[in-house]
Amino acid sequence: MADFLGAIGFILFSGFWIIILLLGFVFLFVRIIIQYERGVLFTLGKCSGIMNPGINFIIPFIQGYRKVDIRVKTIDIPKQEVMTKDNVPVKINAVVFFKVSDPLKAVLDVEDYIFATAQLAQTALRDVVGGVSLDSVLTKRDEIAVEIEKIVDKETDPWGIEITNIKMQDVELPMDMKRTMAKQAEAEREKRAVIIKAEGEVVASTNIAKAAKTLNASPGALHLRTLNTLNDLSSDQSNTVIFAIPLEILRAFESISKVKKK
């Protein structure tokens, strides 16, 4: 009985080590690539192909590989001071969106494609902003970002990098320039207010002239207007109004009295 139990234990112990060896074999020969990754395979130091998502087999000690993430990545370009075309120093930061379109080029043709793309985008930002005026920087951000994107995308294409978008985040002006622009904006608002007021006065004067012509063309219209004005003034008893009666009104009352006498 003891010999039987010993044999069973030996078999179980041996089976355990067989499982460990099998797992070690799988670990050495099998590699799993996730859906958003690609693997660049090297055989004896030479590139020998691309490892697609799923289970891939390699020969230990002879083959190796390097994973490459092909999802869209972001690079933050730190805020930097740039001199515009009209010699105004501004601080600008931006963000770059890119992805690896060719894993082989990204691994073989550039040492660190993320760092290289960031440096290239930073340089392109300085070059493009340095070639435009401050007004363009403030009002044409999208156009400047598109121009930077074209430059960076062209330069990174040999590295297997695709630039999907570049956005300028913030443009910081010097304090004295902010005060100057605030004064300019205030002066512009005052200018518009004066123009609008003048245009309103022109329209009002035109309407008054038309009303005067109408009143002058109709006999007695001016008297009726005067009486209406007096009626409006009399509605507020707290006011004391001193006015001169036009001679025409007195003559009108005189005519009425003469008619009654007859």
C-alpha cells in the first residue's frame, strides 16, 4: 500500500514539473500582440517582418521583437516665447495629435519617434509664428495650426508618423501689450458709439423736418400740436411751466369771438 501511494505521489510530482516545463516552453516560444499594437520582428538582429495582433511564435535567443503602439498619441508642446514678424514677443503652447502609420519606419529610421516629433513640432511652431504678425496670431490660429501641421507631417512621413491634428492652446501677450490693446478696444467702442449716435441724430433730424413741413402745409395743425403739448404738460401737477402763447392762437380766439357776436 505504501509503495502504491509513493508511486502516485511520484507521478503527481512529475506531472507538476511537466506542466511547469510546458508553461515555460509556451512563455519562450509564444508572444501575444494586442489589437492596438504591432510587433517588429528581428531574426539574428535583422528585421524579418511584422507581428500582427494575436498569437505569434518566435524562436528563443534567435528572434526578438519590439512592440509599437499604433493608437493616436498626444504631445504637449510647452509654452515658449516666440517673436512675431512685427517684433512682439508672445508665449505660445500647442498640442500635437499623431499616430504611427508604418511600424517598421518608426522603429528602424528614428531612435525615439515621440521625442523627435515633439522637437520638430516645436521648431515648426517657432518658424511659422515668427513669419506672421501679432494680429494674424490672434485672429488666424486655425490657419497657423494647419500650416504647422503640413510642415510637421511632411518631415515625419519618412519616420512612418502621421500627424492627425495640431491645435494652438494659448497665446500669452506681454502686460504692456494687453493694456495697449485694451485701450485700443475701448477707443474703438467709443468710436462706434459716436457714429451710431450721429446716425441717429441724422435720422431724427430728417423726421423732424418732415413733420415740420407737414404741420406747415396744414392750416391750424400747429395750433393743435401746441394744444396737445399743453395737455401733456398739465397732466403732471408737480411741474410749473412758463410758456409764451403764439400770436396765431390769440388770433384764432379773436376770430371765434367775432363769429359769436354776429
